[in-house]
Amino acid sequence: MLRMKVWVAYFCHCLLLEIQRFWKMEYEDEIMTSVSESNISQLPIQDILWILHAEKTILEDSEEETALILSIQDERGLQLTSAVFESMLSLEFSSIFYLLSEAMLHPLKGKSRKPRCLTCNSADLFQRLKSGHSKLDEICLPIFYGSDVVVPARSQTPLFYQCSTCHIRATPDYFQTCNQCKSVRYCSEKCQLIDLNGLVPGDPKSSHQEWCLKMQTYQEVTDTLADLPFNYNKETTSQDFTPKKYQEFLVLHGVYNIGVWRYECPSKQFSVWEYGELTEVDFPFVLVEERELGCPSGLKQLQHAQQTEIGDIANWFSYYKWRSFSLDSPIAILLTYPLTLFYIITSCLQLHYPNFGIELPKQLVVHVIGAEKEADMFHYFKELTYLLPSYLLEIHLYGKKISRKANGWKKLADNMSFQLHRGHWHNFSGETPHFVVLMLVLVPINPGLILLNGCIKRTLLPISLNFVNTVMTGQPCL
């Protein structure tokens, strides 16, 4: 009886191999054509690595006969598809490509998609992949094994978004967008329902229902917020202004990785730098405008003071004109932080809080939360001493990533004090501030907004969509 089972298993195995040979000889061209017609190149890319895994296995009830199991897995080990082949020697690229196509078009889990790149578990398998690099070029799929990398000629860095709930990253066409606000993306209806019902893990109080109308309002003023006077405005307000393009923008202006600019698209060499520790030696002011901050240049400033008064500065154009800065200058990227405070003090407080007083107190205590980058911007905040000469400003910056060595440092400049505090704001006790500002970097929700007690106001922000957003929340503490 046992012998009969062995012969039956062996017969089934031989039949399977014959079917595979017949398929390979008669239908290979048809399969390759159908795969091509399925338009795999248009599938969305999900930001995961796929692994082509080949493993020999001994056939059941046989101690000698072996077969090759070829499977495709993602980086988490989830199997997407698999197939059995006779051996590695009989495995051709056409078979691998068909299996790969099946994994992309009909994965065992998830939606149809492509990987960002593909690797394999053996050099022999990689050589077979390389033999069909022209076919992989059609679907723009890079492959690698060890240090050997093959990048298709047409391959380019795609634009990625992220699911608001599970945070899976993929190209835009992988997601569905909230129909009302058009701001939040989800990879599935399940993730959308989780977010709508406030069931996001780790954030049970959050619900998209509470934010949807606010985000819809933000989107309605997108064009207004992107209407900035800079000569590079069209480039930097485009939706495809990626971090890579931002880096190229900084390189073009000669400021990449220099001074405080190193916090904009930082390179790996500065990844260990702690906020608040930059010394005077570390501040090579490349831009002429950087050297002029907080240091009015006599007659030049007096001449412009006659044309534009400080009280007339309400936007970037009037500020640049007052400062005689070129509209080609990217200095506004760093001045966003101090000039947001200037705008709040001169334009927002009395408008939204009439009980704050007919006139603001001349001694203002301001707390800035989440202020890591700002910890090294004392030189740029000095601009407030010239913009607000009649105020005595006491600015406290709080951030959990501020250096331990810099904790408690206090710097003075004319009518301004600037002090650093390492840790969360709510853990500190001390003098009650007049108002608190929360500085955030949000991508890609529209920047240029101050959210002040539910009211939206345009603020002094230079670049739209992909790198800076400032939000002010809470009530004045008076």
C-alpha cells in the first residue's frame, strides 16, 4: 500500500512537470504578451521591498526527488504568491516574470500594486533576473543582490503619500481621498472608517469627523496661501516639490548643510547633532541677508523707513521691500519662525481677543512649544528687536530634543531674552506666558495658516505645500 502511494505521488509530480514543460513551450509568448497588455507599469507603487525566494524541497514520500519552490514575499515575510518548478537549471526568466506579474496583479493579500524594488536570496536567481532586464525596464522595476544593482533606464523617484490610519506609503493612485475635505488619504475603506470613528491606535481621541470641515476650509484657500511674491514661488508651491527637489533648491542657492540651514533636508553626517548646540563658529552666514538681521545698516534702513513703516509690514512683499532683500532670496524659509511671532503680536491678538486689552502689555512673555530647530535660531529671532522696538520680549523655547548641554541657556539681545528648555512644556512650572505658540512641520497640508481659537489667518510663510506650516492654538493666558 505504501509503495502504491509513492508511485502515485511520483506520477503526479511527473505529470505536473510535463504540464509545466508544455505550458513553457506552447504558451510562453502568449503569456508574456498578456502580462504586457495588463499594463503593470501603471500599477501603484507601494513602498516595500519584495523578495524573490527560491528553496529546494524533497517531494513527499520520496527521499531523492526534489523540486524548487519559488515564492515572492514582502519585507515583513508575507507571501504574495508561489509556484513549484523542476529545478533552478530549468527556471527561465519568462517563468519568473509571469510569477512576479501574478504577485503584482493578484497578490494573496492587499490590492494590486508594484514593489519599489526587488531582490532575491541567491546569486543564481539574480543572474536569471538580469537576463530579462529589458522586460523589467518596461515596468520600471529596479533589482539588486548584495552590492550588484540594476536600475531600469526609465526608472525615476516616484511621489509617495501615506495612509492617514495605517501609515502605509505608496504612490498617489494607491489611495482614496476623503470626498469632503479632499485632504486625507486612505489605502482602504477599512482605514477610512477607523479614522472617521476615532479608532486610530494610540490616539483614541482623534477623529477625522472633527477635522474634516477645518481641512476643507484650508483647502479652499490653497491658491491664496500659495500666492507669494518670491521669484521661485511657482517651483516651491507645486505639489511635486519633493524633499529631493527641496535639497536641490538649497544647493542651488548655496546654503545646503551650512549653519542653521543644515536642519533643512539634513544629510546623514548631521543626524547626530543635537539642537541648541551650534556655536558661533558653526554659523557661516552665506547669504548677505543673514548678516543684516538685527543689524540695520544706517542710512540704507532710514531711507526705506521713509517709504515703508514697520506698522505697514503685513506680508512677505512689504517685509522684503522694507529690508531691501531680493525676491530671489530664500531667507524667508528661516525667518518664518520669528516673523510668525511678529505677525501674531501685531495682527492676531487684538483681532481675535479684544479682551486682551486696548493695548498689548509692553513686556510680553511668549512660550514656543516643539521648538527644536528654533533653538539654534537666536540670530534670526534678533530681527524682532528691530521689528518690535517698543516691546520687551521674553521668549522661552521648549523641546524634548533640545540638547541637555543647552538646557537652560539664556541669551540676550537689546529688548529680547531667548531661553531654552529641554522637555515637554506641560512638565514645567514658572511664569505664566501671555500666549503659547505651537510650531509644527506638516506635510502636505497647506501651510501659511495660523489656527487661532478656530479662526484661520494667513501668516508670514515663504514656501507652500511641502515644508513649513505654523499653527497657533490655545487661549492667551491673561
